[in-house]
Amino acid sequence: MTGQGFFVLAVIIIMIIALAKEVMRPGLILFSAAIIMLIFGSLSPDELLAGFSNKGMLTIGILFIVSEGIRQSGALNQLAYSFLPKKRGNVRLLFFRMMFPISFISAFLNNTPIVIIFAPIVKKWAESLNMSAQKFLIPLSYATILGGVCTLIGTSTNLVVHGL
């Protein structure tokens, strides 16, 4: 085995130990190992990027970044509170008022971040109406699934299959 082979083996062993000891987040450990191998010439830039060759996977990653930015801005909170009714009424109408806009949003953003963003909002909203949040969380999930399958970018499954 050459010196380069020993170097790669050492990086992999250190990476596995760091993952086992949970020194940092796993993604950061793996990314750091890849960058170290790139800097020291064990990997070429083309080889490094070959792992990201599926455009669907790249799009999913980018959508998570966009969704997190939208979540941190609070824009969806304001939007959610504008379409959620302020007073208790017919449960079916409440479901519709909640599900329709969330399905629409989910068609253009990934499902998982939408559920993560809207679950606490829907929970607070249901509590403000003195209703059980459990009645609304499963319909929230169904609404995101429905919206997600309407477009290519709405659900990660569509993106991955499209990239194959």
C-alpha cells in the first residue's frame, strides 16, 4: 500500500471514531473528511462531486436550505395565522381552511420542512380554539403529502425518481 493509501485509511479510521464518539454532527464529520482528502490530493474535485451527481439529491438539499431560511424569517408564520380561522366553527371547514393553503405551499417546498414548520403553528392554533391538536396534525401531514405529489419539487421521492 502506498503512502496515499495509508493516508486515506487513516482519514477513514479517524472519521469512524469521530462518528462513534459523536464529536460533531455526522454531516460535518463526513464533509470534513471529504475536504481533507480533496486538499491533500486523495480525491479530485470531479470525484468529490460525483457523490452529488444525482440532481434530485442536490435539489432536496437546496430546498432544505431555502425552507430553513423561510422558517427563520417567520414569513410562513404570518401567512399561516392569516389563513387559519380565529374562532371555532365547523370542524370540516376548519380542516379545509387549514389543508388547502398548506397543500398549495407544499407543492413548491419539500414536505418535511413544511410539516416541521407548521406542526407547532397548528398545535398553538388548535389550543387557541380549545380543540385537540391531534385532530389537526394528521390532516396536516396528509395536506403536505397531497401538495407534494402535485409537482416535481414537492416531494423528495419525485425528485430522486426523476434523477434516475
